[in-house]
Amino acid sequence: MTSVLEQHREQLTALCRKYRVKRLEVFGSATGESFDPSRSDIDLLVEFLPIEPGAYFDTYFNLLDALQQLLGAPVHLVVARAIRNPYSQSSVNESTLLLHAARRACRSFN
């Protein structure tokens, strides 16, 4: 895992709590030695806890912005449930590393 992610482990956890992230994982080049901080982007896979109706859009983009500011690099934030293609899913799964997992379930807004 890239040193930039390790450096900001506590801040990443705080952002995940603030933006109701259930799971945050890194995948792609940021998980291996081919990562170049001067050229590479950071690919993150996110799964949210239940979010209040109408707040999903703001939550997603506010998290994306906060991650890019914290990490100082372009971030591709992929919502896990949006990956429907089995080949894409397999490719992502090959390199995925867990960054954050919520410890307890929060109340649902349904």
C-alpha cells in the first residue's frame, strides 16, 4: 500500500466516520510497487452505510473532495455496488486492500 495512505490512516478513518462509509478499499496501482506519487491516481472502492434520503449526492462528492485534499492526488472513488461487469469485478478484487471497515451498524434511514 502506498505510503501516502499509511501516512493518513487516522485521517482516513475520521473521514469515513464523517461521511458514513461502511467500507473503503484501495485497488489498482496504489496497492503495488508500480505506484508513482508524481503521476498515479488513487483508486478507491467505497460502500456507504445507509444515508438519509436526498443526501447521497452531497455525501459522495464531499467525501471525494476531502479524500483528494487529504491525499494530495487525484482520486477515483468507485461505488462498490456500481460494478456490474464480472470481469471488472474480478480485476478489482485481485488487488483490493482494506483501508476502513465500520465496526458497528448504524440506524437505517429507510
